[in-house]
Amino acid sequence: MKIINMNKSFKLVLAGALTILVSSANASVIEGVGAYTSVGNSGYCPSYCSGSFSSASDGGEGSTQAYSELNEYAYGQSYSSFVSESYMPLLRVETNAAAKKSSSAMAWSVQNFTNTGLETKTIDLDVNLHGSVGNNEEGYAYNYLSASIAIISGTSLQWYPSFGTLIYEIASPIMSPTSIYISDGLDVNIPETISFDIAAGESFYIVSEMRAASKNGYADAWNTLSMSFKDSSDLQAAIQVATTPVSVPEPKTLFLLALCLLAILVKKRDLLA
């Protein structure tokens, strides 16, 4: 006769049910996460720009991927998404403009992580900006790449895809933002490490923006602004990108399922008692 350890089974199902409830609750309350891109061109820029303009944008709050491209007066493209395994933001921008033309590109991402562990965790976030910047012709030129990253605690954040406005006028970062610039050079890599502590059960946002701008030159960071945690254990992402579409039950359905599992197991344990 096979003896079933109901206490052990009860604990396993209870843990599974609680995980379902915590995951569904976390997904339902996180605000302000998503991916966004924009590009803009100008047809007359002797030093400052005037005259003809064009622009394009994509994505928004809740988006897991965005891409914008424009090739009217000059060339620009931008891309924002989340890496499928780590759920970290991945940003790309590229611009190229002839003399007296202008192009700008912006990639924006906001992700949220929760420390599901039982203790305060020190987060080490490695960031690397990789790109090339240079001039096309002699004469006036203005070309650059920039990346900005900020850490904000909590689970509620206004969606506002402008780093300066969000960080300095709306939200309150837990530490000074990190800014990286490339103004000249081929295949330049600039690494940074951002370190901070997050208490058990607490959440934090990673707000990241990358920009490229060109007047008589190029700014190419299609080889990306990349980010990674040195230790990602116990960190649960708000936006989780699946390699294939997955049907996710509504939080109410998950809650009822968890309760049913608990009820069935309690009844079996009482019968065997």
C-alpha cells in the first residue's frame, strides 16, 4: 500500500498557490513599464534647424517592443525591447545626416523588478554603451550618443517617455542618475556599474533612455546599450517576454484556481486523518 505524505503535499501545493497569487498580484499592480521609440529629421540645419521637419514614433506603456525608422531628410532608427531570458531593457539607436541636415533618434524603456527573497539584496547593475560617432564632411558638425539610467523604488510610476522631465520633475530616484556619452570614436565601449540595496518584498524601476543625434555626421549605437545583473536570483520582472505567445489567465481565474487546489488538498488530508 502506497502511503502519501499529505503534510508534504499540502505544503507544496500551498507554496505553488501562493506563488500564483503573488505573481498575478505583482503583474496587476505594476504601472509605468513599457518600450517606446521616436525619430526626427530636419531638412535645413546650417547650425540651428528650421524649415522642414518629419517624425515617427512607436510603442508606449505596456509595450514589449518598439521600432521607429525615418529616411526623409536624413536617416534615423531606434529600437527598444526586453531580452527574452533576463527581461532586461535592450536599446539601439542610429542616425546619419549630411551637411546642413539633421537627424535624431531616441529609445526608451522602463522595467520593474521585485525582490522576492527574504532578505535585503544588494543589486549590481552592469551597463555598457557601445557605439561609433564621427563627422561626414568638413564644416559645422554636431554628433553624439548618450545613455541615461535611473533607479526608482516602488510599483507606481507615471508613464512619461522623457528622461529629464520624469527624473527631475515627476519621480524621485533613490540615487543620482547615471549618464554616459560618446562624442567621437569607432567601436567605443563605456561600461558602468550601478549598485544599490533593495529590501525584501520591495520593487524598483529601471528607467533607461538612449539618444543619437547627427548634423553632418553619424552616431551609431545599433550595437546597443545593454544591461545585466551580476546576480539576478530572487528578482521578478514586471514585463516578461516569452519566445512564443503564451495564454495567461486573468488574475481572478488564477485566484480561484489556487483556492480550489487548497480546498481539494485540505479535504483529502481530513479524509486520511
